[in-house]
Amino acid sequence: PLEETAGVREEHIFFDEVDEDGFSDEVSALFVPQGFRRLSIGVMPPTSITSIRVSRELLSGVVRRTITSADDVTRLCGEGADATMETKLMASYRSTQPISLLSLAIDDATGSSIGVYRSEGMQLNLPRWPSRELQQAVLEALIANGADVNGVPVDRTRGSKGASWKPLRVAVVYGNVTAVDVLLRHGARTRGLEAAYLPLAEALPPEESPEYEAALLKTYRRVLDEDPSLASETINFGCPT
């Protein structure tokens, strides 16, 4: 079923229900074992049966990392897929903040099980793209087809969690300098995202990882080179970097 909230049309998908195009089966195999039982897809109107179908296909290809080229993204968007779509996850009773498709396309660069997407005690870990080059091509194609480089607009998020799922913050916490480069090159906002703050303890790898620490330092260097003022930025809770 579709419902409209703040100008965004949401489709709620329960993973224990059968759908005709197989989307639920494809995506549930990734989400359900990690404790998530429902997914909401938010697309901008106008919508149609076709646009919902191809938006589902685009989301499935991004989260399962089955897209093989930027052309796949361009083709689906040309058929009506919404590159600006938002996703909410539900583990038991409460939906997460909306997460942009662009954020979901960003890899945990070292595969260190970084807890970016956590809700109700559950953590979502996505597979990685086969190569950094493919990840970059997908990110570039999503942006070229309308994805907001700054993610979900702030008026549709609540509090600091919304900022923590902005594409640039996701890329930094994932230690993904490739994604950071793409986002900054396309003018991503740097302020107000805790972009130079350490990740929360719950997001850190379950085991010590020198590889992740090195990757994280690279992302900090990159954002500080772009905006040196981040070294002294304070967020509204008043803690300096």
C-alpha cells in the first residue's frame, strides 16, 4: 500500500508477504537474517505502477550489489526509477530515520562490520561492490540521475541520527575515501554532519582493525583538506572535535 507523508509517497513491504515481481524474496534474503522484517520505500510523486516497480529494482540492485554498470542505473532511471528514493527499516516496532539510496550505495570499505545502520539492537551490514571503480560509477550515475548529494532533506529527519546517515557521514564512518571523493567533488555539504568526529562506540568494528583505522584516517584527512574549519567544529551538543 502507498501512503503520502511530507510530500513523499511510501510503500510498505513486509518480508513475510509474497509479491509478484519477487522483490520481497530478493531483499528479504539480505535483511531478514539481520533482524529486519519490514522495509518502506519513499519515492517522489508522481508515481505509477511502473515507476514503483523499477524503483524497487534499482533499490534491490543497490543493496544487493547486483548492478553491473552505471548503464544499469541510467536505464532504470530512464524507465522511471527514482534515484532520490528514501528507505526506512523496521526490526520490530519502530521505523528508522529515512535513508537515501545514495547512502545505501556506499560500501563499508574494509568489510569490518561497521555499525552505521543500527536500530532496535539490530545492525544492517550490506555486501560490498565487486570493485571500487564500480562503486564510484554507481554513485556518479545516481547523482547524475537526481540523487541529492546531501541525502534526505533535514526536514524529513529527526535529530542527530538523520545527520549520521547523510552520505558524507556514512562514507567517513565506513572509511570509504572513494565515496568521500565522489561526494565532495559534487559539492556535498561538510558542516553539521560530525564529519570529523570519531564514530560512536556502537559503530566501531567488533574487533580491533588496523586496516579500518588506517582507512578512517584517510577519510578524515580528505574532509579536513576540503574544509579545514571542521577541525574546530562544534555540533549542538557542544563537544569540540
